[in-house]
Amino acid sequence: MGDRSPKSVQKQASQKQSRTNDSNQKKQAVVSSQQATKAKAAVNKKK
């Protein structure tokens, strides 16, 4: 049986939120790098 004290529940919730934030930051970094690459390609095509 798991610990269901308020402190334990709060700790688990904050850890889950932290993991979610980390994954969202990684996804955002990938998206922004892809956008930068596309922007550079567009600039090079105009030249």
C-alpha cells in the first residue's frame, strides 16, 4: 500500500508537473530549432 499522506500526494503531484514541464520544454526546443532552420532556408532561397 502506498503512502497517501497529504505531503506524499503533494510531492507526487509536483514531480509529475516537473516531468511534464521538462517534456514540454524539450518539444518547444525542437519546434523552435525546426522553425529557425526553415527560416534560414527561406532566406537562402531569396538570395
